[in-house]
Amino acid sequence: MNKLWPTKKIGEICKKIKAGGTPLRKISKYWNGEIPFVKIEDLTTSGFYLEYTKEKITQEGLKNSNAWLLPPNSVLFSIYASIGEVSINKISVATNQAILGIIPKNEIVDFKFLAYLLKKFGKYLISYNVQSTQKNLTLEVVKNLQLSLPPLTLQQKIVKILDTIQEAVQIEEKIIEKTKELKKSLMAELFKYGAPSFRKGRRLKKTEIGEIPEDWEVVRLCNVAEITSSKRIFQSEYVQRGIDFYRSKEIVELANNSFKSSEFFISEERYNEIKNKYGVPTKNDILITAIGTIGILWVVPDNRKFYFKDGNLLWVKNLKNLNPYYLKYFFNTFLNRIATLPIGATYKALTIEQLNNFQIPLPTLFEQQEIAEILQTIDQKIEIEKKKKELYEELFRTMLNKIMNQEIDVEKIKI
């Protein structure tokens, strides 16, 4: 690190730094009280500010354990397993032994600046970790971590810069969440009342899948599509480079627009052999995850070359009077219902038979298309906002690194 700013140990700039503890779980009177109890999973899901915990303990649980109460605007820092997670608690909390509570000396260090410093340099402490059954740090290692510390006024300016970017990230998160809520309510409405331009004078009827427009049918999926899987590809058939071979993981990524590259491939010769003998997925076919996280659908958008793993995925093809995106959105509406259909001995799995019997409402192709286009527009809005959020997150990482490495003269930045 650049030495333009003086360095101090974390232990020198804190009023108190101490790990927490966990009350005995077998003693029920220690739990379900009023004191929020922080575990690492709360840090990883809360983001930079922690306002909620999954569990709470009682005053008696606090007194009879190593847990202690941290005031709001303390810094929480994980030292076990997921080392280097950082949050600022906006409420009074106790923590377990995997988390250090840090109360800074406000006259020396701004609490937000300390949190940003730890966000930048905390993970470097992994190289000092003590190996046991899992990675962890000791209190002494953290207390002796040397950090560069500018004057308090400059710390506050840095916090303002980083906070501004963080606020932009949070705004995008709220927009994404609100748009998802809009999509959810729209889906419920569209699959009950139909597309807007078809609603005039329309009546509803009760069916085994709920109320739908009177002129819609209810059909089993097997009546409007063919459901199958793939031919088995053995591990010995994998090649270094070739035709993409998708598993559930890749289909989930493709469905979420987060796919980067395949991990496995088969030869073009094997692909062509399968294509000529059995056929391969083509544009507007659908692949559905059938094991683990089941019911995730990906509509094949083009005639790309790929093949997929048998058992893990089901293939919906030869659609008759059925828009693939309409089917995708209907499946998303009833995802919870799909997830409860199969019950395996050791894990959940969706079978061809169950999918064949899955009932769907069937309007005309024109109405299916209108419904699909409305929901695709919402999805496009969500993707645009996600990309904006990613850009702000990248800007935050860049600014955090450059500022804390003293590569930027913060005093020259006008805010």
C-alpha cells in the first residue's frame, strides 16, 4: 500500500473489538427474544447495511453466552469461513463467534470509512488464516492489521463519494424489485383475464387450474408438444473443444442471461451422429431443468449447435399451436406448483410423465403472442436495469480500489 497516509493498527482505532458467541440452542429460553442475532449468512445477504436478522435471542441468552450487544453504526467483520464479509449494523445486534464486532473511535476514524477500508483490504487477511477444520482468523491478526488512515475530514469526503455510488446501486435494486413485482402481478392478471385486446365482453369460467377466459381451453402438455430427453453421453466422450454440452447449471445461466461459456464439449462427429439419428434441439424448442432446482425453462433462441445431459434436463419440442414464450411464462407463474409435483427417494426430480400430464390454459396463438410480448417487454426492462446496476457496481469497485490505494487525489474531486 502507498504510504502517503499514516498507518495505524485496527486495534488502535477502535474502542472495542471482540467476537460474539452463540447461546446454547438446547435451552429454549435463550432464543426467540428481542435481540437480533447476526450470523455470517445475514452478512452475505444484507449487503453493506444490516437491518434484519433471521434469528433473535433473549436477554438471558445474551447474559449466558459470549455474545455482546453492539450499538448501531458498528462494523461487523466475518473471521470464519466466508472471511472478510463486512456490514454496518443499523440496529443494535449481538453476533455469533464467527463475526467480530468493531466499535470505532469516532474522533479518529469514520465508521463508514473503516467499513470501506475493510471491504477493500479485509479479504487479504485470508493469507494469514489459521487452518483448522475450516478457514478462520484470530482476533489478534485482525487487531494488528495496518491500515492507511487519512485525516477525518478526508475520510468523510471519501465516504461521501463511495456512498453516492452505493446509493445509485440501491436505486437500481429497488427499480428491479418493483419491476419484478409488476411482472408477477401482470402474469397473474394475464393468465386469468387474457391479453388486453381480447378482453372486451369476455366471461370467465372455473377450471381445475383456476379461473380462465371462457373461450380458452385447458389441455395437457402432451397434447400440444412432445416431451423427451437426450441420448446418453458418457464422460469418456467429452472432448477439450467442440460442440457445447449443457447441464442444468448452463440452462439456469442461459435462462438468467448469465451464461458465459460451457465447461464440457462433445465432438462434432458425435453431435452429427445424434442429429442425423435422433435429432437435436432447434429454435423455439424448450429445455427444462429436471433435477435439483427444477422447472427453470430456457427457450432455444436460434439454431445454435449444442447438446445436453440426459436425466438432468427435459426437452419440449414439436409445439403445436403453442408459443414457446407463452408456455415459459405460464410455467413461471406456476413454478411452485411444478416444484411440488415430483418426489424422489433422495432428491426431487421432474419426469417426462409428470410433464406430459401438466395442464395449461390454451388461448389462440395470436393471444398467446400478445401475452408473451407484454411479459418480454417487462423482462427487457429488468435486464436493462440489471446492466445499469452492474455498471454502478463496477464503478464502485474501481473507485474503492483506486481511492484506498491512493491512486486518486481525492482532495481534487469536487462533490
